[in-house]
Amino acid sequence: MATGQGTRPLANQVAKTVVDSAPVVKIVCVCLTVLYLVGLAPGVSVKNLAISAGTFLPQFKIWTALTAGFYEQHLVYVLLDFVALLSSSATLQPLWGGEEFIRFIVLVQVLTSIAVILVYFFIYVLIRKEAYLFTTFNGMGGLVAALAVAMKQVMPDQTIMPLPLIGLSLRMRHVPFSIVASAGILAAIGLLPVSAVVGVSEGLFFGWLYLRFYQRQGAGRENVRGDQSGAFAFATFFPEVLQPLVSPVLSTIYAVLVALRLCPKQPSIVDIDTFNSTNVHLLSADAQRQRELALKALNSRLKDTDEPEDWPSMDGDAEAGDADNAANVGHVEIDMSRAAESGSKPAASAS
């Protein structure tokens, strides 16, 4: 009885958080809940909601490319998905807007599901074991990893939790790799299927790929796509000790992907000093972009405070200043015209 009373406030808090969340988040939470309940219904097979190489095209179960990413078989995973979605959307949705946020979710979910079955199809082609052809994949692990990538991009140095035993802190830039490593450990001890690890890895990659090369930037930079900063290079997802080892390998893979036209080239700019075209990172643009993201995040949080009137609007002050300047200019023009008229009258009488 005491346990039920203790969990009731927590359930009420979760329900209140979902109700107060953005419409996009509510839609995703409803999809997770509905598909979880449908999976519990008698006569509903996992293969009707999850995706596999042997059923996607041969049996024309095209809808599983979308349902697989939102279908969880265990309630604990549904709750973990809720936490990841609600915590990340509080930061990302105000920065991106609802349309961009849902675009990111759908792209990552669909691409991850299709990529997983392609991996298992190629394994089947190589070793000719039919079990790989019908290995199912489902769950939102890929999207959770992609959302962690987006959070790393926005606030990489944000502390998640201190780790006093080793004298370090878990920061946001460590989270994507930690998710993949945790999924691998859980799969090794049998608590997760191997396909889930593949899905988490693919989700991390596709989330980074979209943010790195394809996402349109904010107002005034509509023609700029992606985040080309060195701090968002794929090697930075690995621990610092491993980065010098993996960087050459990743550079080779990137060159192959560019040759196959699966990834765009990094933009080239002209060095003003030498007038040579060099492939460099746009450091000033990256710094400006980080400042814009930080200001947007700060403004979105200030709007949620209880006393927003204590924080003056910079736009309002600028408009007021412009109005005062215009008024001052008007007074100067009037005074000058009056002086001109007064000066012209004596001249007329002298003639």
C-alpha cells in the first residue's frame, strides 16, 4: 500500500510533464504508448510491428519502417524513451521549432530501421543463414542516441552527473558513446538483442550525418547547411584517448563516402592572405552559431521563469532607441528649417 502511494506522485509528475510538453512530443509519446499496448493484444505478432529483411519487401510490410522505431516490447524501455524525449525536447524544440524537430525524429527513425535490415541482409548474403534474414528490429534506441548527438552539439560541456569515484564528471559530450557502450554491454549479457546495438549505432550515425551536413541553419543563414566545426567531428564521439587512433580511419571512411556521393564535401573557402582555396573550418561562423544557440537556449529558459519582467527585452530597447533617434533627427530638421527661414527674411528686406 505504501509503495503504491509512493509511486503515485511520480506517475502524476510524469503525466503532468507529458501534458505540458510540446505537441510534437505528445504525438511521439502517444505513438509509443499505443504501439506498446497493441503489441500486448492477443494475436498480434512482433513481426507485424517490428521490421526485418525477410518481411519488409518480400511480404510487403512497408509500414514497419515507421512502426518499428516506435514499438517497444517492454514497459521499462517505454519509460526510458519518455525520459530521453522529454529531457531533450525541452532544449531542442525551442531552438529548432516543431517542424524541424519532427523532421529529425522521422528521418532518424526510418533511416535507422532500413539501415538495420540492410546490415542483416548483407550478413545473410555472406554466410547464407536464414536466421539473419528474419532477425527483427524495433525500439527507439536509435533515436535516443541521435537526440544525445543533438544535445552534444548544443551544450557539449553540460555536466550530467559527477563521478567522484574516478574524480571526473559525465558531460553531455560523453553521452552518445556511453549509450552505445551501454547497449553493447547489455547485449553481451543477454539483456538486449544484438539488433538493438546495431540500431543504436546507426541512429547515432544518421543523427550526426544530418546535423553535420544537411540541417539548415537559423535566420540569416538559410544557405548554410550543417555544423562543420571541429568540435562536432565524428572522432569527438570517442574517448579522447582513442581519438588519435580512430581519426585516420574515419577520414578514410569519409573520403570513400564522398567518392560514392553518400556524403557532401566540406565547404572550401578562399584564404584572403594567400588567395588559395583551402579546406578549413569556418571558425568565426561556428563561434557565431554557438553564440546563437546559447542565446536561444537562454531566452527560451527565461520565458519559463516566474518574473520575466525583470529581464528587459533587447529588441524593445533597440526599437525605443531607434524611435528616440528618429525624434531627435526630426527636431534637428525642424530647427534647421526655422533657422533657414529666419535667415532668409533679413536677406529679403535688404534687397
